[in-house]
Amino acid sequence: MINLFATSLLTPGVQNVIRYRFGFLNRKLTHRFDGGEIALVSEFDQNENWIERYAHTDGFLYPPTTRSRNSKGNRSSNSDRPAHLHRLPASHELRLTTNSPSSDNHRSHASFIMQLVAYLHGTWLQFADWWFDSRVPLNGTHNIHFATKTAEHFLSHAYTKWQGWPDKARTRFTNVLFMLNRAPSYEWDWEHFLIEYMVFDACVKTTKDLGLLSPSGKGALKQASQFDLLCSTFGLRQKDNLRDDMVRLRNDLFHEALWDGGQPGAAKTPSSYFSPLHLRRFNQRLILAILAYNNDYVKSAWWSMSQSSFQKP
């Protein structure tokens, strides 16, 4: 595992290409989009071999085991544990074109593009010099298939749209993508569901801030009404019984520490298993709707677990 860190070369007053290395995406792809491009790193094959060596058969890469050291630098006994933070090698390099040097320590533009790529491929990506704090999905958790040209069109459209939003909405939406992408890393169904509902609520907030969702009447909408309003506004499919399951699970978990009528970690019915997955697929479509990328996938059945075609609008 080599050459982990990102590099940037900037010349004041001229157009610059800022480079960010990220990973790990186990696909040999390149993309060109309005404002930048994505290319393979030169050591992709070597890094992919490292990933394959340590990847679990369940499709995740888990944190390595670490051991504490004492004041003399010797390893302490009985201190083995999974690392709280770990890094993955780079697979790709993101090259963004900018007209001026950036002092953005959070790499906001690069983060948005990277999380969009992770969204498309159903994985969780990070800059090579930043950290993961959980297991990382490698095999894809998004049930779509698409052509390279479609991915490039989507990246161009989404990046242009996002740049026109207020700073707070841009930050929130990048976090929406980040949390959606890392949600499958949570191993309990109730944990996964909680994160997916966080994504849903943040999407609702974004639609209101951008003036895309204007509920009538006073006061906050009930959760079921929020689903219905989103569906009617953006043309998303409705499934009342599944919506009711998700709202019930959410209210019980948030307000009563109940999961499916019992203790978190001890589900009783299939709805507690399937609801996180249903909500995830709903969120995946809602994200596109907010970006005004209104392809056929947005209007497809989010309760279906089969593969869906992702094409240009």
C-alpha cells in the first residue's frame, strides 16, 4: 500500500488543476465531466491486490486489529482491538479545474464529487489521506446499472446544480451523500435504519431550504405526510403500507427506544429487516429528484430489490 496522500499544485492567478487521490473503488473506470475528470492511479493493480488480500468474504473490508503500547514503546498485553480509524489505498485521482487557489480545508467540491461517485457505485469512498471509522463496502449496495456516458452526464449535471445552491445547503447535501454511502457499514438493522432516516430528514430540510417543497398549513408535517408530499412533488412512487411501517419504526425508535416493539437488536417481524433497505432505495431516488436528475429510475419502484436501469433523463 503506497502513495496514499493527496497532492495539489496551485499557481496564483491562473487556472489550476487540483488533484485529490481517493479510494477504494474496485473498478477500472475513468470519467470526464464539466469541471474535472477522474482517472486511475498508476498503482491501481497493486492496491487492488492489497484490498483483495484483506477483504472479507461478505464484501466488506474491516478495520485491522491494533494493540496499545506502553510508555516504553512495548506492546501491551490484552489490548488487541479493531482500529477505530483506518485508511485504504487510493484507486483513483480526482482532478478539479479551478480559477483560483482554494483554502478549503474540507475540500467541499472534491468531497461532493467523490460522494457522487460513491453513490453511483453503492460504496463508501474517502480521500487517501483521510480516515474510515468502520467497515467499508466494496461490492456495491446500489441496485442500478449504467453506461459510462450516463455517469459523466450525471456528474456534470449534479455538480453544476450543486454549485448554484447556498453554502449551507451544499454542505448538508454532501453530508447526505456521505451518510447514505456509509449507512450499510452499520451492522444492526436498527442502526442502518436510523442513519437512513437521518438522510431522509436532511433531504426534507434541503427541499424546504431550496424552495422545492412548500407544505400548506401551519406546523410541521407528520412523517407520513412528508412521504406523501415528496412523492407528489417529485413524482416518486407511493407504497402506503411500507411507508406506514417505516414511520411506525421511526417513531418507536426515536421516541421510545423500541425497535419493532422490542429491544434494538431483537427484531420480531420482516418489516424491521426490510425497512432499512426500502428507505435506502427511497432515499437514493429522492437524492436524484432534489438534483433535478429526473430519469426513469427516480420514478421506478423503490421497494423492488431487482436491478434497475439508470439512464439520462
